[in-house]
Amino acid sequence: MTASRLWVFGAGLWLAVWAAAALGAPGLAPHDPHASVGEPWSPPGPGHPLGTNDVGQDLLSELVHGARTSLLVGGAAALGATGLAVGAGLASAVWGGLWDRLLMRLVDLCLVVPALALALVVAAFVGSGVFPTVLLLAALLWARGARVIRAQALAMLQRGWVIALRAAGARSLYLIRAHLVQALWPLVAAEFVQAMAAALTLEASLSFLGLGDPTVKSWGGMLYYAQARGAVVTGAWLWWAVPPGLCVGLTVASLAMLGFALEERVHPALRAARAGPAIWPQIPADPLRIARGVLEVEALTVEYGTGPAAVRALDGVSGHVRPGELVGVVGPSGSGKSTLVTAAMGLLRSPARVLGGSVCVVGVCWGSVDAKRARQLRGRSIALLPQTALHAWDPLRPVVDQVAEAVATHQALSRREARLRAQAVLKEVGFPKSRMGAYPHALSGGERQRAWLAMALVNGPDLLLLDEPTTGLDVLGQDELVRLVRDRTRVRSRAVVVVSHDLPTVLRLADRIVVLCDGRVVEYGPPDGILRSPEHAYTRRVVGALQALRGSWAAEVVG
Amino acid sequence: MARWVPYCALAWVVVTVNFALPRVAPGHPLDYLLGEEAARLSPRQRAEALRAFGLDRPLHEQYIAYVVGLATGRWGRSVRFGRPVLEVIAERLPRTLALFVPATLIAVFLGTVLGAWAGYTTRARWDAGVSSAVLLLDAMPGFWIAMVLLSVFAVELGWFPVSGSSFAASPQPWEQVRRAVLPAATLVLATLGRTFLVVRGAMRSVCQEEFLWALEAKGLPPRAVLWRHALPNAWLPAYTQIVLHLGAGAGGAVVVETVFGYPGMGRALYEALLARDYPLLQGILSVVAFATILANAVADATYPRFDPRLRGGPAA
């Protein structure tokens, strides 16, 4: 739930109003809910804002008094359930071992028990008072919370400072008291709120089935009488059955809403913004424009966020890639390389904002095309080997299927043909034939990398973008990759851009090198030129370090 | 082998609870077994009845006899219906399934589609709107939804019969379907929220994963990304939870069947409760619990079909 503040506020207000009503029920209710104070079956009117029931009791008074039972039973049961959950969860996490196994088995048991059916049977035999009901609901509802709290406590016990405390001889009970409870309380509160929602529903269901305490007013009990006395088949349902039902429902919903908001405090990832596409400055389509290259970047300026906190990732970057070229883009972390790659793919997402400039692929500029045309460019005109190529597979489909899918997305081929095409290109990049049907998890890092390369090349793109292609590969793997790129990509793709912080690799590959620093192009030229006379401070430092490390090696490679 | 241990443990707990309930509950077990008649027995008849039911023997012998009886199909006689418990169950169970299975399939389908979309869409406002509405629906008690549907569509509009109590007697299949529409609709509305919330949450975490972004770089349309790749991945964590909810739902049908007077298992459970028909109650509780255990076993056994990482085969 996107716990927008307004909703949470509304939920809190609703609960506060009913809590107040429950506390002040004797003073607030217009009548004694047990007394017959009006004509039976009266519709809402003066004196009885919600009308009366079949024996002339005031329905509004019943509703206000009913809040007492419903909230009391729900709250007390939730308190008991949360107490059990905290105790069991912490004991499980801190002591571990046999304790943990036994408790978690018990939790599994409680989670699969059909709660309502069991509650019905137990309520029928043990009795219907408020206290037995509270005990019963607590016993039915503690399990979920115990599991959640155990998981979170375990995660906390893995943190550095807790391990350090334990190593320093801190006792388990001290750890729990001094550190865990404090860190866990938002989660505990979330569990309480959710247990209360479940308890309210169960209590209402029990009362509705006539298993509640008949001497006390409750929302579920009102619904039981509405049903039993036939309010459903007369018009009276509108004022007899609807208000208590709405009270149960809205209270449960409010509790759930608060629970979500609390959970988001514990796990901020739940709140992670969904990123829509970034807006590009509109460029009027110019039919007479002649593309100078497969990729043209013109004075591109991109910022993340707005206002004083905005970070400028790219600041007026220009450059182009001609057909047949292999261009290297190097720069330190934070120089804007990833932003440049994302912009080149036309996949910038908010909070990124394009302040100015343009990026055009084979003469088509992002921002001047609709979503459909943009998709036709991606994977066909411009293909990407992402930085995370090792992990960027759908884990549920064989690799060859995913390559074939790339074919089928862009070419009108039958399934079989697409698959054959995929297999052919996979073979070309040296993907072992015996692994063709394998799922991503069963492949080595090098194999996954090769397969991604095949997927990028399979549609014969005009431009292949390699984003940090050597990340996660050992020296041999890097070497193989460099050879693959040199030998294979030139056949399958018209131009290549290698973006990397790994200068030696780029030096071995590129015809031209662009050095990016702090979002600006600080240097460009052929590799040997940059190696011999680096101009920018960053380039000088890297080249200097390279030469110091390798002696004359770099000169040999270039020479 | 070890995977079956939790299920066996659960089955054992259910059986034991069933055995223990009438013995720890206030009153004498004979009252539950014989109903009203128990009060009219002379002391001698009482002793005979005790012997007949084996209640005069030590507790552990009673326990063994109970378990053996359960395993060999001797589930006792229903006091309320005057027939063997198994017979009553055999009559009621198919009716509940006829209602519960289609309703559940529809609810899971709708919940999945809506939840997947809400978790995936970049339009945060739409998501907030749909999610709030479903959350509200999920919070409404099932029996209340039943009452409102009954009042509006059966009483006020007259589109459907008011009560399903004549369900069994109704001759035409079409009429039977018509009687099942409102109860089924209630079950759908009352249970689709669970699936929705679970799938939506799973979808939100799948959306953080890198492969989704990579799919866009391949040029896949959002439709294909959502239904072909994101949803199957979101279903994995949701699957087991949904099955768990289904198990709980089997008991939840009690209130819905009660409102509509639909003569299924839930209604039988309620009638057995009111009549203190202990043998029937034990029987139904056992069936519901075993069904839940079975559902969990099926979920665990089928889970690897959806996740290649859990299947045997070549591993790196």
C-alpha cells in the first residue's frame, strides 16, 4: 500500500473516534442499549438516528456500546497474540537450535489450522464469555507475528555491532532488553495492529454465528440479530445491518492501513518509488537532417532530483559513433557513465531529468518517437550488454528461450525459426552446445555473459553498447571477452561502444576513447595518443599508475 | 521422507484435539454423544452406555480406539441427522466443493490479475485507488457481504431466490446454478483481496529486480514484461501463501453458507454446533483439517514445477 499520509490520517481518525466512543459509551449513547425505548422496527427518525430493532432497542446506542466489546476483545486478543509472538520470535532467534526448530514447527502448525472452524468448535465447547474468546483468539493469531519477528531479529543479530557485542560477552537477555526490543518495536506495532484486525473479524464472525456472549452488545452480535430476526428480507437491513458491518469493515481496514504504514517504516524498500520514464525535451523532427553516425549525443545534460539537492550527472556531453567504429568510454565511478548508457538506450527514469540536449540512434531521437517506435529501436537498432548481465536473466526460463524471445520481438519469424537463429548466434559466441536448454542458475558467470552477448547481437544491431563488460569475470574471462568482442561483434553489429572504468581493457579494444569525468567529456582521441600524452588530471593519474604497474607493457599493447 | 513429518504432526494434532475436546469441555462426554437423551438415562443405562462407547476404559485405550476408528471409517453417528457421520459428509462435501472451487478459482484469477497490475504499474495513483478499494473489500466480513448481496439482489431486485434451503429439492440444474450465484459471488468478493495483496506485494519486490529493466532494453512491450516475466516470478512467493489462505477459506465458508442457507459442509458444521452434535462436529473438523493438510502438501509438492532452481538437474 502506498501509505499516503491522508489515508493513514483518516484511518487513525476513524480508530480514535471509535476508541473514544467505546470509552465514553455510557455517556455518549442516547439510550440504554438493553432497554426497549421505542417502537419496534422504526426506521431512522428523530430520537432514533439509526432506528430501532425488533424489540425497540435504539440501534445507535447498540452500535456505540458494541464498539466497546469489539475493540476490547480485538485489542486484548491482539495484545496477547503479539506478546506470544514477540516472546516466541525472540526466543527462536536468540537461542536458536532446538528451541528454534520446535517453535517454528509449532508456528507452521498454527498457520495451517483453519482458524474460524477451530474457533467455532472451541467457542462452542469452552463457552462464550469475553475472556475465553480473548484467549482463544490470541492462541489462534500469534503464529504469523512470531515468524515475522523471528526473521527480523535474525537479520539484526547478523549485523556487525550485535556480533561484536556477543563476541564481547554480552548475555542474550541483555541483548534482547537493551537492543533488539527497541529496534523491533515498529514491527511489533505492525504485528499488533494486524492481529487486532484479524481478531476483530473473527470475533464478529463468532458473534454473528450466535457464539458470542449474549449479555453484551457487540457489532457481530447486532448482525446476528439482524440476520436471525429477518432484517435482511425487510427494508430494515439498511439501518440495522449496514452500520455495524461498515463499522467492522472500516475498523479492520483502518488497522490494516496502519499496519502497512508501520511495515513500510521497517522495510523502506516497500515504499520504493515507481519510476516513470523521464521526459525528453521535444525536438522537432527534421526530414532533411543527415545522421552523422549510428549514435549522436548532442549537449546532453541530465540531473537527478530537483532543487538544491539535484545532482548533475551529465553536463553538456556531446559525441558520436560512426559505422564501423569501436569507441571506448572511460571514467571513474560517478563520472556519469551509467547515466550515459541509460540515456543512449532511451531508458532514463524519474527522478532523472533531461535538462537539455538530445540522443539520436540511427538518426532517430529519443523524445521525438512514441513508445512503440522506441521499443522497435531497443534491441534492434541499439542493443545493450548490461552491467548486470550475469544477474539480468529471468530465472524461470531457459537461456535459449530468452534469446529466442529477443528474436521474436523484432522479427516476424516462427517460433522454430527464432529458436534456430538464437541457437546459431549462441554457438557463434562460443556458448557450449550441451548447455543450450539450461536455466540461468545452472550456468557459470562466463556462460551467462556470452549468452547475453548473443542476445544483444542476435538481431544484428546498428550499435552494440557494452556496459562494464568485464565486471565479475576473472582475468581469463576478461581476455576471452575482449577477443569475442574484437572478432564477433564486428561481424554482427555495425558499431560498438564499450563503457568501462577498466582502462586497460578499453585500450586493447577501442579505435577511439572518450574520457568522462564529473559528467563532462574531458578528453578524447585514439588510444595511443591518450596513452602517450594524457591531458586531463584524471587520465594522467590512471595512465601513470598503469605504466608504473606494468612497466613497458602498455606501450607494447598499443605499439 | 522428512518432508512428510510436519504434515503427519499436523494430522496427529488435529486428531488429538478432536479426541480431547469433548473430554476437557464442561459437561460429560455422554451428553455430547447422545444429546438430550443422556439426561433421561437411569444410572444402569448410563453405565451401559459408557461401556458401549468405551468411555469406561483408561484414557490411552480410548485414544487408540478413537484413532483406529477414524482410520477404518467408523466415524460414529450424527445425533442431529440420525445417520452415520460419513454419510452426511458424503452428501454435503460435493455441494461445498461445487461452490467453493469455482468461486476460489475466479477469486484467485481476479486477485492475481488486479494485484499484478497494481504492483507493476507506474501510475501510483491508480494503484493507490485500486489497492484501497480492495483493502476495504477484504476488510468487510464475509457474512456482511453476503447479507448485503442477499438484500439487494434477492430481496430488493428479486433476481435471485432468497434462500438456498430448497437447493437439494430443486429439480432443474439451471435453478441450482441460480441459487449458487450469490453465495459464490460472496466468496469471490470476500477472498479475492487476500490473493490481491499477496500478489501485489510480491510484484513490488520483483519490480526491483534487475532482469525487468533488462527486458525493456530488449525492446519487449510492457504487456509481455508484466505477464510473461514479472507475474510468473511474483507468483512463486505468492503461491504457497494463496494455498494457505484457501485452506483457511474452507472454514470461512461457514458464515456464507449460513446466511444463504446453502446446505454444504459449513452449514452442517454450524448445525452440528447448535445441536451439540459432537460426532458430526468431529467428523467435519477432521475433513476440513485433512483438506488443509492435503492442500499444503500439494502446494509443497507442486512448487518446484514453477521454479527451475528447485528442480533436480544440472547445477553450476
